[in-house]
Amino acid sequence: MFTFIHTSDWHLGQNFYGYDRSEEQCDFLSQLADIVRKRQPDALLVSGDIYHTAAPSNAAVNLYVNAMLDIHKACPTMAIIVIAGNHDSASRLDSDQRLWQLANVTVLGGISRDGDGHADLSRHIIKVGNKGIVAAVPFAYPASFPLTVGASDIDRSQRQQAYFQALLDHANSHNDNDLPVVLMAHLAVNNSDFTGHDRNMMMECVEIDALGSGYDYAALGHIHRPQDVGERARYCGTPIPVSFDEQCEHSVSIVEIDDHGTMPRIETKVIKNLKPLHTLPAREPVDIDTAIGLLQGHNPNEKSYIRLNVMVDRFLPNGALQRAAQAVKDKQCRFCEIKKTITAEERRHTTQLTVEQFNKMLPIEVANQFFIDMNGSPMTEQQQEMFNYAYQAVEKENRQ
């Protein structure tokens, strides 16, 4: 039997509305070490987004390094396999992968290639003793996957699926003892529950069939809500919420598979959040005075992050943010933001553009009109300069 813990999307180093989250992230990692110590699994699979940014702070890196060493000490025989997510720097993770092998940790930041630029499949196949085989695939854009040796040239849109299938075929061709085969990947599968994500910021989605066939369990990362996708694939979700909209139970998944071809058994181990995220009120928005009243009545001793859910005609009343900050002055909670919902009457008064009108507008004109609708005044000259600088930087990157 192959027993492993599936976790992902730690987002270490996240700056949350200006607040440092290292205390609660350290608490999660301590909980994870305790789970490892008690369960003594064969492997720990970390399916990407270890860090929140590609250039994490020294404090975030130290948190990661110390936690991984503590987890290794909790079960020295356990294999630890880490792949990069879209928030991670592949080169940063790859730079010290040989050093991590001393702690039984395999790190894969990027897709391995041979001297001719073809896929080096063997680098992504990790055999965990006589328990199981892991086919680990770090994040890459679909068109960036390399061809396998001997494969005829195929359209770039098909390379990802071809790579996954070739990798699984390679793993199974060396699986003489019918060990369970686990696929690791960091990507977005169509028809998943994206609640908590900004869909406009999502990477390209793929069909579940793009993962190929021949795996017993797919340990997926990227989507923050824990869920099964298909019969044998799962997102374990974030261990602690990354945004206010991630209102779900956060956990890690403990998986057992008897033999290749058998169904996995999945247990969710809930992670207690040291500093929960609350929206007041949780469902329907209210006027600012009612919201401030809820904030004043919030538990003064709870260490939490607070967002107010407010209905406005168009703009927040003067002094609303200062009133909210004053309401938590003597509390342990941290006020973060006011979520504004504009009344239906005012929404009818916002600027409506036809597709033809929109297509004729410059990016700065679109941004300025949106700014006017949201704030009642145009962007300042400095704000327009900042927008143009950011837009030009993105355009330059897209051309490269």
C-alpha cells in the first residue's frame, strides 16, 4: 500500500493587505509536521505554489527551509516531492535541488530537457521505495511543453497532453511490480469549482483528458478549493485561505492506494487557521453604519482579518475607512478593506459602451472611464503615467 500526504498552494510570504502572515503560515507548517509525525507516510507531495511570488523574501525562504527540515525529521524515511507552481520561480527552486536530496527531498522547478531540447522523462519519474511511483510535472504553459524523443512534430496546443501521456507511459513501462502510479501537476482543469479565484487572472484551463491515462491518482495544485475532479484526480486546496472569498474548509489530503489499478482512499485532515478571514456580514451587503456596528461587536480577543461587506450608492461616505480602523483599535483583529456593492439604481447610471465604442478606445481611455465610474473623478496625471508605464511593460514582455 502506498500512503502519502497531498498538499499545495502554501503561498509563503504573502503580504495580505500590508500584514505579514508568517505566524499563521508557520503554525500550518507545524500542524503538517505533526500530521507527518503521527501518520508516518511513505511520501509528502507538494503540488506547487510554495511561495506567493517568484522573488520571495529571505524570511519566506527561511520559513520554507526550516519547515521542510522539521518535516523531514518528523519522518526521515518519507520521500518529499516538490514541484513549482505558477507563482514560483522554476530556476530558484531548481538551483538547490541537489542539496535538498540530502534530506530525501526531490525538487522539480522546470520541465527537464536533454541536450537536444527534447523531454527528459526519466528526471520526472520518482520511485518511492517499493511503495509507489510518482510522475511529477511542474507548472508550464501548455505551448511550452517539449516534444519527446522520436516524436513527430505536433501542434503546440497538443504538446501538453502528449507530454503527460508519454510520461505516464514511461512510468508504467518500468512498473513491473504493479505499484500505484501518482501524477503530480499544477494547472487548472475545466469545470472545477473556481470559487475564490478571479477568473480573469486564471491560467489557461485544460480538459481532464489532457492529463492522460494510466495514473491511479492525480495530485493537483493551483485551484484553492478542495475538490475531486473526475474519479482519480483531486485538488487538495490551500491549507490556509489566501483571499476572503475562500470560505471553505481548508485541509491536506491523506491518500492510500493498494495497488496499480485500484481506487484511492482519501481522508481530509483539517488545518486549523490561526487567524481566520471574516467578511461582515458574510452574505448580503449592508449600509456602512450597520457594518461598523458588526465590527464593533466582533470578538475583541480573536486574531483575525476583517473585510466589511457594504452597499453604497456609488462611493463610500467620507471617513468610512477611518471609522472602521477606529472600531478595531483595541481589538486583536485586523481590518483590511471594505467590499463595495453599488446599488442597482446607481449601476444603471454607470457608463455603458458598445463593442464598437470599446474597440475604438485606447487602453488609457478605458482605464480612465472605469476609474471615473468607480470613484467619481478622472485619474490624476501621475496615475495615468503609472498606468501607461505598467501597460507598456506588459506589452514589451508579451512581444519577447
